[in-house]
Amino acid sequence: MAVQSLYRRYRPRRFDELKGQEHVVRALRNAVINHREGQAYLFSGPRGTGKTSTARILAKVLNCESPEDGEPCGICNSCGSIDSGNSYDVLELDAASNNGVENMRDLIERSSLGNPGRHRVFILDEVHMLSKAAEAALLKTLEEPPPHVVFVLATTDPQKVSETIRSRTQHLQFHLLPLHDLEEHVRWVIKDANLKVSEDAIAHVLIQGGGSARDTLSALELIAAGGGEVGEQMSSDEFIEAISEQDPARALAATAFSIQQGNDPRSLTEEIVRHLRECFLSLMAPELVQLPEQRATVVADQARKLGPSTLVRSIEVLGESLIEMRHAPDARLLLEVSLVKLTNQTLGGDIAAIIGRLERLEAGVVRTADATGPVAKPVPVNPATGKVQVGGKARMPQTSTPTPATQPKPVASTPAPASVSKPSEPASDSQVVAKWAEVLTGLKPFVRALYSAVTPQSCNDTTLTLAAPNEMHMTKAQEHIPVVVAQLETVTGRTLAIEFTVDKDATSPTSRNARPKVQETEISDEVDRSEIVDAPNKAMPSAMDQLTKAFPGSQVVDQAKKK
Ligand SMILES: [Zn+2]
């Protein structure tokens, strides 16, 4: 028997063989049964999810001599020739390599020639790669398609298909296959093709496939050709463990081995990123992890050891190197540099590296020299969501910090909330005044600004009296009395009411904040010249002193301007 790839051999030939695309199948079968098939379809979805296979099935059923319930018979001449790829009714064009306007004109010319009574199906793969001119030519044809012609435009990137094209087509979206469906399919193929493949290898194949039927079967084919075992292939586990153990030598050895085995650095990097992504999902949204159960447990354990920061940083660093690899002559070097960065956190002094290190310390991964080192602490899991809690705040034990009410109250005194913890020894009256600065620092910025301008005047058993610079300021400050009372209690251990007075001297700058009053020395009207000469040599004479020295016998007329 001629060697045929597994994917071709097990390519779906009927709608009901199409895996995981029930919504697409339903729409197309109903259209065929009711003879209401469209003339232009846009099939979008990841590679290997069955877009062109579906287009071929559509072509078959439209031309089948005895279709049944919207399915092709699969045995008539027409079905046979389409299956073997010799039919004139199906035309496949890869828009990525035939993206010019000439290719499109040629296609359109051919589309106008048709056998009466037969449907011709034009499949344009990767339609988002068409040039502008080619797209314009296609658009014209889509506006008035020849009868019995069906266009199927396939793309992995529907956002890049112009809006005008999209608006003239029926858009059907193909999805990646759920793991369960894919596993069932793989096991069926193994049985049908009589392959010998180990359980480990099946798990490996499913991971490699990443939800694409074609990629999965290609991976299966490789494994089967190699004896059905995963063999000596370096698994990406080695890289993940090297990052988590902070072992650059291990990471570099794994790289060398992998490349020696024939992996290219780019796809190797992609594989590591894919693995890191699984770890990331396993931390953040375990329900989205598409892995066999046993494998999911391994990945969850790796994810826990790495911690979210290291995971994010690793994905970022390797993702950046993937972009650079497009232009770099030596992709391997880029991969190696990235891996060393990730396995030697001292090289990356950024905050993410430090947070990552802390998280791994918390997870008990970093080995410490002495036995009294940090005790392994399980990563906290939110019982409501079953997800790991991330971030500094979530990790802190939840302490209740009572926030006192801040409603404006015209009353001058308010009892403080009782729940505030008190210092062991309440402060004395004078200590309360002395601790005023400490009280201020604990207030919110706005309240702190207001209360910075008031001065504690006196304190007795029940009341602290504050002096405000003016009436308006006092009224403003009174609105926040409850917060200040609470803060006062926290700092001094005393439950005090607050009363206000207006400081009559408050307009004088020197009386603010109970600053010690500056001693203003009288300057005598008459200055003895000998005194000046004999005056003690001050280190820093004031400007006024210097002036009076310069003008012996002068008088200072306006004292207010002294400062
Ligand atoms: Zn048929």
C-alpha cells in the first residue's frame, strides 16, 4: 500500500465525521437539504480544524448523484473523483502564494465556465493574504457570482479579511477540538490503523496537537513511525524544572540536547512558551486547562512551584525572543540568553524577578542553606473559586480595619468607635499634645492637610482643644472630627472629644503649629562703635546684623520686614 499520511487517510469525508464543529455541520447540512446553500462562505478558525475538509464535503454533497439527508453518498463517480482530488468541480487556491490580481482574474474566468447542472466550489485558503487589487477583483465576483458557483474563503485570521468581503459572505467559525474529542479520535485512529503507541506517547501526541486534528495526527504519525514511544526526546518539563530550580546549566544542557535531536530553536521556544501557558492557566483558570488528567496534575505542581510572577516573566522574556528570532541570524543564542536570564534571577534585577524569587521562597522551592529557613507554605487558594490567590494583598491575612464614618457632623464632640485597639498605657494630657504630629501622620492626606493648620491648645480628662486659624477653617475641620477622634485613640489610647477655638493670633505666621515663638531682640537706637568692634565673632551673623554693622547708628524702622 502506498504510504499515505494519517491525516489524509483519516480526513473526514462526510459531515458527521467532522469532529467538534457541530454548529458548522448543522448550518451546512440544513442549507443543503433545503437547497438554500449560500454562494459565498467565510470559514475561519485555527489551522487543522477542518476548514478545507468541510469545503470539500460541501462540494461533494452538492454534486453527489444520490445525496442522503444532507450527506454525500461517498461512492458515486462525483464523490470518488473529489475524494481522489481529480475533480474539475473543486478548485483550491492558496491565496498566500497566489495573492496577485492576475491569479484572481484567472480564477474568475474559470468560475464563469461551468458544466450545466453541476456546482463548482472554489476554495480560497488563507484569503487574508490577498493583495488589495486581488481582493477588489474577488469582491466584484462575490457581488454577482455566476450561478452554481460556491466560494469558500478560508482564513486563520478573519480580522484581516476586509469588512466588505466579510459582509458578502456567510461567516462560519471553526473551533479547536476539545481534548476529550481529540483523544477519542486518536484512539480510534490507532485502533483502525493498527498502530502500536504507548499511553505516554498518546498524551504527548495530544499535547503536541494543541487541539488541531491535523497537527495531532501528524504528531501521532511521527511517534508511530519511531516505534510508538516518546523515546529520548527532550520534554519541555526539563526547561520548566530548570527555571523553577534556577539552574542555568540544566537549561543550557536541555537546549543543546534538544537541538542535537533535530529540534529547531524557534519551535523549541514555542513549545516552552506553550508549556508555560498551560502552567499559567493551571494557576489562574484550571478549568481551561486542556490536558489529560495525569498530565494536568504534573503541570499544576510545576505552576505552583514557579508562581505567577515567574510564569508571566518567563512567558514575556521567551515571547520577546520569539519576535527577535524572526530577524536574528542565531536563534539558538537568543533562546540560550533568555533561558539564562530566567534561571539566574540575579541577572535580572527588575522587580518582577524579585517578586518571582519571593513567591518561590514562599512556595518552599528555593533551597536554603540552614534548616531554619523559610517553611514551605502552600499557595493560598480561594475556596470560592478554587483558584490560587495572587498578589500581595490577597496573601495578607485578612485583618479588619475599621473605617470610622466620615459624615459631616456639626457637633463638636463625638465618641470614638469602640473597636479600635488601644495602646497598653493611655497617654497623659501633655503626651496627647506632644503626640499630635503622630496623630497627623495617620490621617488621610486631605484631612491631614486640614488638621496640619490647627494647633493643639490644651488637653484635659475628656477634651482636646484645638485652635483653628479662622472660622471657616474650623468649620471645615469639624466635618472630620470622627476620623481624628479615632486616630487620636489609636495613637494615644485616650478617648477624647475634640473642641475648637479660633486662634486670634493665627494670622501671625509664627503662632502656627505651636512653633516656639521667636525671640525678637530689641535693637537699640544707639549703637556704640566700640561694641561693634568688640562684638563676639558670630559664625553666621544675620542679614539684619550685617546691615546694622554696615550702617552704624542706623535704625530698623519696619520690624515686620525683618523676617
Ligand atoms: Zn455521491
